[in-house]
Amino acid sequence: MKGDLSADSFALTRFDARNWQIINRRHPPTDTRHTVAWITETGEGHVQVNWARATPLASVYPTATDALTALRHWAEQADGAIGPTAIPHFPPPPH
């Protein structure tokens, strides 16, 4: 999904009473990158988000709008890049 990320390219679309999609407007509906997530209102005061690709984002949010906001925030941070993981370095063991 990197490279496709621009916070303003994402939109929330509702397709029935309980279901939403987050789409990437930079890609046509026939492109697999168009759908970013499927969202279902659970009836328990939150929504369940199924991301189309791996992301570090949560799968439960209070509202569909909150999920969209989280995605936009993530996309604004260096195209979703995550900083390197520090690997500890130790000297070789004594012989």
C-alpha cells in the first residue's frame, strides 16, 4: 500500500445500513488497490475493520469515521513507513 498513500485520497462510502468501505480514490474501482478496508457496525457501540492489506492499524474503532481518521493519520507519517527496529549488538563471547 506504500506509494498509494495520500491522506486526502481516502474516502468512506456506505453501502448498506451496517457496512462501509474505505476506498482509495487514486485507483479505479476495477483496481484491487481501490478498496482499502471493509467496515461493519457491530451493534455493540463500535465497528469492526477488515483491512485489505496488512497495516499496523487496529481492527476495532468507535465509528467508521474514526477508522478513516486513523488511516489518514498513518498515511501522513512518511507514507506509512515504520522506523527501523533496534537490534542489540553484543561482543563475541570469550573463548
